[in-house]
Amino acid sequence: MKNITLVLFAVISVNHSISAQDDKYQWLEEVDGLKALEFVNIQNKATEAILTSQKDYQNIYNKSIEIYNSAQKIAYPDIRGRYVYNFWKDKDHVRGIWRRCLLADYTANKLNWETVLDIDALSEKDGKKWVFKGASGLYPNYNKFLIQLSDGGGDAVYVKEFDAITKQFITNGFSIDESKGSVSYLDENTLVVSTDFGEGTMTTSGYPNQVRLWKRGTQLKDAQLIFEGETTDVSSSGYVVHDGATSYLFIGRGITFFTSQKMIWKDNKLIILDLPEDCSPSGILKNQLLVSLKSDWKVDDITYKNGTLISLNFTDLIKGKKEIKVIVSPDAFSSIADVSTTKNNLLVNMLTDVTSSLFLYTFNNNIWSKQKIKAPEFGYIALISTDEFSDKYFFNYENFITPSTLYSADNTTFNAVKSLPAFFDASKYEVKQFKAKSKDGTLVPYFMVSNKNIKRDGNNPTLQYAYGGFEISMEPHYSSTIGTAWLDNGGVYVLANIRGGGEYGPKWHQDGMKEKRQNVFNDFYAVSEDIIANKVTSPKHLGIMGGSNGGLLMGVAFTQRPDLYNAVVCQVPLLDMQRYNKLLAGASWMGEYGNPDVPEEWEYIKKYSPYQNLKEGMKYPEVLFVTSTRDDRVHPGHARKMVAKMNDMGYKTFYYENMEGGHAGSSTNEQLAKATALSFSYLLMKLK
């Protein structure tokens, strides 16, 4: 079988004419091109033939589908008025149902669900592979919704207006054709819309650059234009923010991925808010605009440090005045993971050395006061949903070996609503946190989950995971499939909290951006070298996994340091960093990576771009690339071209491209279980 497969991988690399840009594999960027799909199908068959025949594959698939379809999963709530809404998939609802029950019943654990919209039935009726992408409701009663549906799982969606009372789409209601963008109700008969309005209304990143007000009964093309950005911006959008009975229409001009001009539309005119372009507003509570700072901000001789959460008197800010109050100022080892509001309270989720603490703040007599919520410690807390009409909210707690538990809370009191069942026996495992020293001396934290009786002989199959970008933190998380597919098969799991993420605040992210990106990769290697030096594992038994920006990390890791790894799972990756800004949403990420069309910026990008840095005669690991045809965020061409180029160089690769699923990679639980089984079967095959 192995020899046959090597022949298959060699045969599929057909020589096509070299493009004008001297990239002979550029034809693989044609997403639905016949030759490109032929390439994909041959690759898929070759990979599936090997990986599905591995002794662990079927067992991993069976356990994974049992987990994904389990009726014991937590039905996470989304509070909308009197109801809790939930989207649910199982073996009987492959594409899912959108359902609801009364908030009071949910809190009392009386789950009387009623189906609001059946996506499987709708898909059959419409002849589409619909993927539910969410719903925007009409405040305050939420009796109407704008349903977002993707055909195949991509980011671009169709929008259809839905009556939550009759549970039917509204005849002649608001309807928007497929596009990336945003839409929400301003009032019952007016929408705030950012979509593809026609020629010249989309940015080079593939997002809308116009915001319009669309009145019921009129045509979308005639909607009132209230803002237009530049085509070189990332995007423009409008959204409504409520502060009790008062509502504000915000306009955001996304200049880059991390910077935006903030405005409001008031009395038929735009008012620009005097705020830093890189700050992040997160709601209004009692006329206090909540703002997280990403860089230092000097106002009236006072410098407010990056990472700080402040509030500003909003009615004064509209008039050009600034009355600022500091709510939270994290130290060097802390960051603000999440900010949310209830009717009267502000909730702040803090990370300290990558574990969570939850705090409640109240604003009275022009002063913020703080209380710590005595939530479980030494894990990760996520704020799930808050009630804008009371002080009820839901939060989730988990760590690597403690199943997720959902809590219902009111002010500082809380009760467990439901816990995820233990799909694996965690009692035999332990979690430890370490710090590795990176090339520049920076200490990089990482978690290790292993058997309590681990033998430090360098022979443990070990999987190292990381992301390292966009200020996204990687927190301790409970994964039933990692438990059943990896830990229970003798594996060690390592989560690396490298720079580029947000674990230690904005500076931790900024120290991995653009010309500093090599820090991200060096941090990752430092963790690998640390676990090897401590004889947890060895390069022969060390595998790595990452997706999207983490997929870029994987590509860099095996091209820069092939000596460290014997297996690589590279998921929905960016790999051709010379053309990434020309593919789908790629231009929107130039704030993170830089612009390859600017010679000075290409100078540092080209040093790590995996596609350009492939060399012949290297001992690269046999990489598994995983992507999706319907990913309209990170182009599948990245993975396709990398595989074709590697195969032509004589390297064996594994490749699996799901024909739907979008950037998430899968649309159904069956697709997700298959991807899980393929990935872990590959890892066990290579590392045990």
C-alpha cells in the first residue's frame, strides 16, 4: 500500500503552463476549476485510502461522532428577550435546528424546547446545503429576526427576515442576496445594512465599504447612503448599541484589521468620536462608553496604558469632551479576556498567567466599584450570554481535565446548570504549566497534559498546538476528542501560549506582528525544545497542529525547523505569503503580517513565507494538509499549491479537502468526526 501511494502522489502533480507571475501552480487557486478539483479528488482519495485504513481510525471516528451527537452536550444559551435560543446538531438534525425555551424555564433547568427553524428541512426544500450563521433580532421584543444562511459554510451569507411568532420567513420581508457584510434592525421598518450594493461598493479585502439605511417596502439599491469608506479599507459597518432605553447607531470604518474610525449617526449626520483608532469599544452602560486600549493614550497630560479598560461619559464625548475613568489596568502578567454588560453591571473576565478570574463592576455616584465573583479557579471562564433587561447572565468554566460546566448567575451569585459528561477518565491525567525561554530571553508559558505516571524517556507521542496571532488567546480548554483520540491512546498534549496572542495583553500580540513575526515562531520552537530537553518527547515522537494563522505557523515550523517534528497537521492554512493579500479576505490581514507588495515589508515576509521557502533535498516531515473548498476566508489555494509544489519536489504529503464547511472546515458532525479521525489517525501513525 505504501509504495502504491507514493506513485499516486507523484502522478498527481501535472505540469500546467506557467502563469505571468511565474507561479506554475497558480491554476490551483481556481476554486471550482475542473482541473483543480480533479487534483483535489485524487489527493483526497490517496489520503483517505491510507488514513482510514489505520487501526485507530474507525474507533476514533466512532467515539468522535458519539461525542458530537451526544444529547448530553451543553445547550449553550443565547438570551433574546423572554427566551433563550440555542442552535443544536445531532444524528437526527445533521444541519441543525434553531430552537428556544423560556429563559425562566432554562434557568430552572426545565428545558421545554420548541423548534423555531429546521435547517435540514429548509435545505431539502431549497435544494441547498444551508449552514446556519446566526440571527439578528428586533429589539426589544425579538419577534422578528434577520436569519443568516450560508450555502456550504462560507462567510458570505444570504439574509432572510423571519417571524418568530409564526415561525415562518416573512413574505416580501427584508431579503439580501449572498454577500459578506453585516445587517441589523434600527427599528421595525429600517435596517442598517453593509453588503455588496454593486460595482465599487466592496473593498479589496472583499467586504462592504458602504453603510446604508434601508426602509421597508423600498429596493435595496435605493437605500440611503450614510457612510462610504475607501476601497483600500478592510470594511465598513453599522450597528446599534443600547444603553437602557437609549439607542445609538454606530458606524465603524475598518481602516486595517486592528484600526478603525468610530462614528455615530445622530440627527441625520455623522459625528466622529475622538478615540484612538486601535481601541476597542465594547458597549455603553449608564452613559459610560467602555473602551479597551491597545496602545498608550495621552489625554490632558495623563497617559492611559495599553491593555487598560476605561470608560468615557458618552454624551460628553459626542460633544467633543473627554471625562475618562480607569476601570481595570492589568499588570505585565494579566490581560482582559472579555467584557460584557447586563442591565446594571459590567462583567470583566481577566486572564492572569493564562487562567481566568471573573469580576463584577457597578457604576454609581460617578465611581466604578469592583467585586470578585467566586467562580472556579485555575481554568478558563467564558461569558456565554447576558440579559439586557436584568442582571442575569451565563458563564462557562472548564480546564483540560474538568468537563465544561455552564453556570447561571445573577449579580455575584451563581448555580451550575449543566456539566458536560466525562467522555474520558481524566483521573489518570495531570496538568502542569511551564515556561520556556525564547531566543530573545522572553519566557513563554505552556500547558502540558500527560499521564500522572509519565516516563520521561523521550518516547512519548506528543502533540503541540498553538495559534500565535491576532491577539487571540489560547486558554485551558476541555476537549473530549483530544481526551479520547489522543490522551487515551498514550499521547501527551501541549498548548503553547506564544506571542502574537493576547495572553499577556496587547504588547504580547504586538511583539509578534509584521517585522517581529519571527518571535512567534521562535517562541513555538522554544516550547518544542523545552519538552525535548526535559525528555517528555523527542523529534521522532513530536507532532504539531494549528489552523488558519496557526496553519501558517505550521508551514513555517516544518520549513524552518524540520529537525524538530515528525508530524504536522496544517489546517486551513495561509502559506503563500507573497499572494495572500490577493486571495479572498487576505488583504484584511495586512495589519497583522504586512503588505508583500511593499518591498520593505516583503523583505521580512519572504524570510518565513512557507511556499517560497520550500527547498529540495530537505528532510521535511510528511505533512497532513486539511482545508475546505468552501472556505471563503483563507483560500484553499494555499494548501493546494503547497502540496503540488512539495510533490513535484519529491516530498510525500497527505491532503484532505472537505467540499463544504467554510473556514471551520466542516458543516456537519459527520464531517467533523471524519476530519478528527483522519488527523489523529495520522498523528498516531507517525508518532507512536
